[in-house]
Amino acid sequence: MQLSKLSLGIIGVGVAGLVAGAYFIGAKQTEKAPEVKQISAGPLKPGAAAPGNHPPMPNQQAGMPDQQGKVQTDPNAKFTHFRVGNRNVKAILMDGTVAWVGTSGGVVRYDTKTDEYRLFDVRNGLLSNGIFSINKIDGKIMVGTYGGGMSLYDQEQDKWENFNIPDGLGDAFVYGVLKMTNGDVWVATWSGANRIRGGNLKDRSKWDLYTVENTKGGLPNDWVYGLAEGKNGEVWMATEGGLARFKDGKWDNWNHAKGLGAPYEKVKNDIKFTSDPAKQSVHHAKQKEEMGLQDINVAYNPNYIVSMVVDDKGTVWAGTWGGGLSSFDGKNWQHYTVTDGLPGNHVFMLHRDQKGTLWIGTNDGLARRDGDKFSVLTTTNGLFSNTVFSMASGDDGSKWVGSYGGVAHLKAPQERWPCASPVF
């Protein structure tokens, strides 16, 4: 079922490239990205270098676009395009009428009322151009970066403050940040999960780090890819080795053997990618062996949770790498795959809007959960790309969808979108 009744617009900016963790799915851009002014970037700042066992750093020295300007429309374009070139949009935050767009070339602040934009990168405060997450914490913009730690932006002072390993951060690769209702701040990193008690980022004594080793396996894998607060104040963690729950000092975890991810027999005919990370990485080869997947040479790892949300009932929704979408109510697991109506079995993004509707970004389109069915939106309907990595909802009910190459603006049903194409 296609979302034919929803009008669609697309917006984009030419900025700079990164691989999502150890995995990457390439996608062809639907149209050529605009030319951008090339500016030489400065040297990488201290703290941004990656240890040898990390994925490669994005090229900080690559030519980079203008840092600010104003959108101009192209009346000949069918849709409105907010372009990022051959790069991924890994995070989007809607803050009133301002869209914060996290790309592999920095953070774009786009004012939807004035069409003015500003690009933040290594030239004006960040330690890395690769952005994985964007949150608003205590009135400030918090971004998790790819190799540059965690950066906090004070809009009033127009200043970035950076937190990295010397400050207590478990790793310079930060995949998510969560502010709990009790005031604690949790950080998902490549090397475990940080908890900053009371959210006091500047007090080193308040920083804790949880790893597989010091939790005695309670945290199933050190690569923590996502965080969510549960209905009863617990912390849920999406890792490359399964789902973890931390509550009152106690750890629980679930992996494929305990119900996470659809079985291979259910998804094998719908996996389109033959790239096998185990052939490129000892880390992933060992993981496949532990799961008994040595003979499987396609992109399938049901233990790897790429995206996660918790709904109002306390149900955890986990998007996996090739194992489709899983839900867990604390006792029972359910699986949803292409055979159930999802457009793809690689679930990169999960988003709940103001009405509680679940949106699922996959390798082959965007889905909206309607009861036990899914409505699907693809490039046929106006998405910039079918590979969907991020999403945010505006106060007006509109949706902003980040993908490879650009951002799609899905207007509320009662609104209309002009046939114009802002380009930078």
C-alpha cells in the first residue's frame, strides 16, 4: 500500500562522507548533487584520531562547502530537494521551525521560515565532520560524532564545547545520547555505555563506563548503537550483540537465540546484499562463528540492532541488520519482515511521532505501521532515496526523512507543498 494521499516535498544541502559503523549499503542518488564551493579544511584536531580497531575515519581534509547562506529555489524541479551529495543523513532534530541535519560532512542548521542555513564542521568547533546523533539537552544541541567525541552547542554564545576520552567518554565514536527523567545522561559509544550521574558533564567523578568486561557480560557487546528510556525508568541499549536492559544496578540481555531477529529461513530470499562484513573484519568473522552463521555469505546479523525505540506501553522495537523488525513486551518477541509488508529487512531507523505512530526506515523504503499492516513510501512517491537512515517530526505534523543523498519533507495531509527545489 503506497502513501498516495500524503503530499511530499524534499529539501537538501551540499555538505561532506561516512560509513555507518562497520556496515555500509550503497545507493545511487536519484539526481546529481549540486556543485559546491571547495574549501580546504584544517588539520584534524587532537582527540579525533581513531584507534586501530575502529572503522576508517571520514576524510576531514576533503573539499568542503560554504558554511552559511540562503536557499534558492529551482522552479524546474518536480520536488523540493535538500541535498547532501554522495553522503548519508544519519540524524535529524526538529527544534521548532529549525531543522538540525546531521550528515557525514557536519551539522546543518536550517531555518525553515527564512530558508537560511549554516554548516558546522571542523572549521568552526567540531572535532569530526561525521555526525551520528543529534539531541537537545537542557536547551543546548548535543551531537555524537564519528571519531570526535560528543559536542555541545550553546546557541546563545554560538560556541561548541567538546567532550572526549580524557573527560570520561568511553570512546571517541558516539552513536547516541539520552537524557533520563532522573537527570542522568547516557552515552552510546563504540567501547561501552557511559552514564553521567545527574547529567554533570564537567564533573569527571560523575562519569561511569559500562562494558562487557565490568558488567560480566550483562552488556552483551561493547558496541552500543542506541539508547532508550523504558516505561519504568530502565535503560534499554541496542548493541551489536543484542538488546540489554539496565535497571537498579541489574543487567538483562537478549540475542537471536533468545528471540531477537527473524530466522534466516524467513528472510534469506529477500536479502539483496551479498557483501559479507565477516570477510573484511576479524571482529565480524568471530561474531558469525559465535552465532553459527559461518556458511551464510549475505548481509544478515540478527544480533545487530541498528535502531530502537520504546513505545508508551513499554514495548521495545528493535530494527536489525537483515533480520527485520522485532518487538519485545518484556516476555515475548514478535518479528516483522518483508513477508509481513516491510519494504526491506535492514531496519536503519525507527521513529515514533507525536501521535505514537511508528515509522520504519529500511534499505528499500520507508514504512508506516498501521495496526498490524505497513504502508510504504519510496522514491516513486518522492523520497530522495529508498535507503532511509533518520527521521524527525515537526510541530505541524510534518515529517523530515534523512537518507542517502538528501532529506525528504513529508507535509501533513492537509497541507500543500509548492513545486520548488531549494539548492545551495
